[in-house]
Amino acid sequence: MKCSDVERVLPELLDGAPDGAFPADFETHVKSCPACSNLVSDLKLISSEARQLAATEEPAPRVWLRIAAELRAEGLISDAAIREPESAPTRPILVPTSRRPRWSARWLAPVAAAVVAAGSYVVSHKPAPQVAKQQAPATRVASPIPETPAATSASAPTPAPRQMAQKPAKPTDTIRPAVEPESSEEDQQFLTAVSTRAPSMRTTYENQLKAVNADIRETQAYVDRNPGDTDARQHLMDAYEQKALLYQIALDRIQ
Amino acid sequence: MRDSLGKFVQRKEFEAASERLAAGKGDLTDPKQGITEAEAIEQAKQGREAAFEVLYHLHKRRVYSLCLRMVSNPAQAEDLAQEAFLQLFRKIATFRGESAFSTWLHRMTVNVVLMQLRKKGLPVVSLEETLAANDEAPKKEFGTKDVKLTGSIDRLQLQRAIDRLPPGYRTVFVLHDIEGFEHNEIAQIVGCSIGNSKSQLHKARLKLRDYLTFMRAEKAKTG
Ligand SMILES: [Zn+2]
């Protein structure tokens, strides 16, 4: 057998034959030919390494939120209506078709708007994410000098500083513990509203809120360490939008 | 895929973090602490949201990863994963357990992705040998003869190499080597012959080997 013969039969042999069960003349050539030997072992390596890629990627939390919204819209989720007759919507649930907020209830809208605004604010303050995140309203508004003034003025609406200021101050350690931080005031307000209007859904929303808060926290930590990473900053903004979407879906559902 | 390095690193960190958090907090979606898949399927048939959510979390990574490998675009992959789950959940009442739920879901996901590729006019599998000649095959001088990948492949590099594969090759490679479908299944799914599936796979692997060798040589050059 020659090299060209090996190349010809390889597509058939590589997956068809169990290890070591290659025809004798094939084996003989491969053993004595470094090029073919390298080729065979590389192709096997690629194939086996590829298997490791099967479930490595985590979808963003918004994927589930969209699925859940669609399932509700199509009536495939029925327990909310059964268990919450007093709050079951009589009109069709409005499913957000885009990620643009479409606030329809007064009691949560300012909160959700603030979530987005806060996200814009934090993300746009590139040089000082630590400061921006960690409090003191005066400092937050006045002191960090944005590297990108245009982006800042466009993306930090007026409510942001006020809403952010309501958050309790956190320690300014650069290394943060991997524990759940205390819920923010708007989260508490949100969960209280859910508890009042749809007690059975509280756990669901509490978990989703935890997930998205964890995402924000981890992304923020990453951005702090890699302030120049635009992907990470985009992800952080997405995470805030995600949170806003969660509020929106909740209010569509339980008002 | 642009910026894939940053995203990849970032994603690894998120994954580690969320696993840590889930492990410590007794997440309701954790199958170990909640209901089994079979119970979730039954409850989803009753329309219970929590059951759908459990099923989603059990399979989200596998489904999303498959979509991402096939289209190399996170936003598109999210849409496809969403569509695959929705199709599955809409038909869940008809699921009788003849085949594994995961098999059913993965088959459905592949169909959703292929449908999308076809809609966009991308070749699901390159039936013509000419395609192989046309695409940007790496130059031979990057050496398939005397260079060896030496026992290990960087996962990120492999990912980037797969992203560079022409769609036809990529489909068969993803389905066979990543997802573990057999050639006869692939032939049926994408509508080609078994021999065609085998030769596409082989060419995909050869291309990946060239890409990887090239990447390694470049890396060595730049330090
Ligand atoms: Zn040889």
C-alpha cells in the first residue's frame, strides 16, 4: 500500500473500523510512514476532541424568557391561569416581539426604566466601573470623567443617578466574594408586587431575578478586570436589558 | 467569528460562576433536587411552566451549542434554539417515550437549523465536488506532510477552525463528530448518500487539520 492508497481508503476506515482493526497492509504502511501515521492520529484526535464541544455553550437567560413568553401567549402554559384565577389575564398576553421596552403599567415602569438606565450608566463609564458601581450619588454623577462623553450623554438618562443612589452602599473591595449580594430596593419592590398579585409566581421570578443578577454581577466583575473588552461591556448592557425584560414580562402577566 | 476569543473567555467565566452559584443555592431547575425528566415531561403535558423550565435547563446547553456550531452566530443560534424548544414543547403532548427525549429534541433542533440554512440558500451538504475546489482551502505549504498536531488540540482553536469550515462540510462534521450522529442518520437528515456523508466528513477533518496546523504555525511565528 502507498500513501495515496491510504488517503483513498481513510474516509471509509477511520470511522468504520474499531481501533486496531485496520487491514494489515494499511497498518503496515502507516506504521512505517511518518506522514500517514501523523495524518491518521491527527484526524482521530480532531474527531475525539470535537466531541468535547457538544454542550459547552450556555445560552443567555433571555432565551428562556422568550420561550416562556411564547408558551404563555400560545396557551401552552396553563398553571398560572389555573392557580391564579384572580389574576388570570382576560386579554391575550402581550408578548414582546422585540427587546425594546413597552411599559404598560405605572407601578413598575419607573423601576424597569431605571434598571436599563442604570445599565447604560454603568456600562458607559468605562474608566471607573468600580466607582460607578459602588455608590455615592454625588461621586457617581460628577467625578468619573467619561472617556466617551457622547456615549454617556446619550445613554444615561436623568433618572439613573437618582435610582442608583437608592441602592445600599457596598464595600469597595476589588476582589468580590462569590456570594449573593443583598437584593436592591427595586428588586424587593418588584418581588413584593409579584407576591401581592400572584403569590404562586414569586419563586419563579425570584429565581429568574437571581439568575439575571448573577449574570450582571459576574459580567461586571469581568468588565472590572478587563475594562477594554467591548464584548463584555455589550454583554453587561444585554444583561441589564435582560433584567428589564424580566420585569416587563412579569408585569404583562400579572397586572 | 470575530471577537470569539473574548466571548469565549467571558463565557467560560460565566459558566463557572453560574455552576458555582447553582451548586450552592439549590436551584429549582437542578434535576438532582427537583423532578426527573420523565416527571417533567408529564407535567409539561399538563401545561406546568416549571416543568417546561426544567426541560429547558436540562437541554439548553446541548441545543444551543449545536445551533451555535452550525451557524457560528450567537444571536442566530439563540433564535434557532428558541425555535427548536418551541417546536418541541408544542408537540410534547404527542411524546410517548418511544425514543429518548433528548434524541427527539436533537433531531428537531437539527431540522430547525437545516431549515434555516436552506431558507438562506446555504448548502446543507455540498453534493458537488467542485465546491471543495472553490472554497478557500489552506495552502499546502502549511504542511500536512511533516507537521503533527502532537497529541492535543486547543479547544478554542478547534472552535475557530470549525467556524471557518464551509457550511456543507461543517454540517456533516458537527452532526457526526460533535453530536454523534451516524452516517446513515446524517444521510437521512440532510438528504444525501451515506458515501457522500463519509467523504464530506473526511474532507472536513482534513481541512480542520490544515487550519489547525496553520494556526499553530502562526502562533509560533508571533510568539
Ligand atoms: Zn504514507
